[in-house]
Amino acid sequence: MTTPRPATELSADEARRIALRAQGFLGTPDRRAGVRGVLRHLGAVQLDTISVLARSHELIPYARLGAVGRKTVEDAYWKDTHAFEYWSHAACILPVEEWPHFAFRRRAYRNRPQWNHDLPEGTYEQVVKQLRTEGPLTATDLGGAKKTSEWWDWSGTKVAVERALMYGEVVCVERRGWKRVYDLAERAVPAGLLHDELDDAECLRRLVRLAGRSLGVGTRADIADYHRLKGEQVDAVIADSGLVPVTVEGWGKPAWADPTALDTPPRGRHRTTLLSPFDSLIWERARTERIFGFTHRLEAYVPKPKRVYGYFAMPVLAGGRLVGRVDPAREGHTLVAKQVTLDGPKAVPAVAQALLEAATWVDCTDVRVERVDAPELREPLNRELAHALA
């Protein structure tokens, strides 16, 4: 693909600020739109099984809106069919109006020649029939999710219902105790959206445009990663996506920006908060390093002796920068900072503020710091916390 000559040059700082605003961390958030507004603004909210302070799909609106009620978060996603769960960047909650634009992926799954799990004959039809007469149901309700206690050893029922979800015949309409609740798409998706009429090019054009809007500015790899598209899929449609070619100081690769972001100087108040490692601001490591000069890796799946920052270390965003990390836990009504990593003394007030707000959100009345990577900063951090808690 021949890349058009960029018409705009951005400094690294301008690109960072555009990215922060695009992700909802710079400027005044639209509180009237609430959690649903955050979902539509981001285009995808990643799900994950890990729950420390809260699950990731709860942490993402919290990081932008503050202490929004956790039931409010769940209702915003699932009540009255405002969202559906599907494979995007990973397993994600997606705005229901984007259902038609994932037709390309549903078709790809239907045409897939080989699967890792065998599907017993007749099981798929039985699952669809049971959902039609009894749904919505969990895999357990349908007859059991696993054959044995091994996590990967799915039952035929679980294989069938997950296959139906990928095909688009079935939809996850909520999570109940972290279990997917399945129903037929014909019942769950509004009739005007329930179709696969858009061709692949139109689907991809829309998702590339959405990714560019949600990122503000990004490289080809950034844009592809947002909804896990292939590079060549991005190449095929980016010229017609509405995104504008730009160059960014220090990036070394071509980039594209949302034209609206370029036309509106990013101003306003910066958010200070703990970030889920699965937050779309930082979920792509190379982009995070390029924009913030901050290397972050989720260590939950790293053997404990090899962890550097902790099991679920959450980056701290303040002043538009990533200024440290906190590995949190909860003990009763105490938020425990098991390990705190600070980017120097100036980060202390911001980290204290982020810890205190998070504690309030999860109904903790105290904060305890166990370990600070720079021991000389432990006492200043404790003083900040004690002053605020007094």
C-alpha cells in the first residue's frame, strides 16, 4: 500500500494529549452519558477473569468517571440490550449498534475449516433448541460446562454454545457470577441490527474508523490491534476510513489520526486514577512505551518469584503521565497496597490520591502500604494517606 504524504506533523506531547482525550482522560467527562457513554466512546471494553479491586470491565468506567456504582456499571452494559459480548481486542463488551460491523468475523468463524474441540453430532442443534424454549441460560443450565475439572476440558454443550456465539446465532446477554448467560440473537439483538448484510470491506472500514477515533492517533499496528484486525485488512480500507495521515515526532512509523481530534486542541483537567492493565489506554505494550515511555507487563501469569511489580500491578495515571504502579489487595475494609512503585518524590501525592479514591469506591475505610520500591518514599506516602484519612 502507498501511504499518502502526511499533511500534519505532531509533536510527541501533542500525540500523547490527543490519545488521552480520545480515551476519556483529558477534559470533562460526559457524566450524563455515564457508563454507556464510556462504552460507546471507547468502542470496546475488555473483560477478564481477574478480580482484585473489581473486575476490569468495572475499572474502566471507574477510571474515567470516578466512583460510579458497580451495579450501575453492570446495568449500563446489560440492561435493555445496550451491549453484547464478542471477540474484539479480546473478549469484550461492545455497543450493540456495532453488531452489524462484526459480520465479517462471524462469517470467518462459520467458514473456519478446523476447530480445537470436537463437536458431538446433534449437540449444536440441541443447544439452540433448548435456548429457544428455556433461555436465557448458562452453560451449566444447558447441561454443564466441563467434562472434568480441567479448565480446558469443555463439555459438548459448552463447545456447542460457544460455537453458536462465534457464529452469531447466540449472544452473551450478561455475566452472572462470571458465567456467560446465553440467549438467541434473534431475541437479544434489536431487529434493525440483526443482520449480516454488510460486506467485509464495509465492516473493516467502520472498525478502522472507530479504532482511530478511540485512539485519537495511532500507527497501523495500533489501529489493527484495537479490534484485532490483520495488518492487510487495515491496509485495504484505511484510505477510505476518514482517518488522516500524520507524522508523530519519535514514532518512526506512519500514523493516522481522527480528524476531529486534530481540529480540537486537547485541553482540560487530567484524571488521576489507577488503571486496569486491560484498559484500552495501555493494553498494547509497544504503544504504551511509545506514548508514555512506560514499560508495563501484567505479571499475574508470571511465577511469583519472578514478579517485579506484583500480581495485578495497576499503573497510576496523573497529569497525563504514568507515574507509578500499585499492586492492590483487599482485607475487609482495608485497601492494601502490597507493592508501590513510584517515579520519584513528585509522584507521591498523585499515588496517594489514586489509592484513596479507589478505597472509597470499593467501600474501604483504610489504606495500608506494605512495600515501596524506594524505601525513602514510604514515609512521605504514609503521611499523605494519613492526612487525607484523618
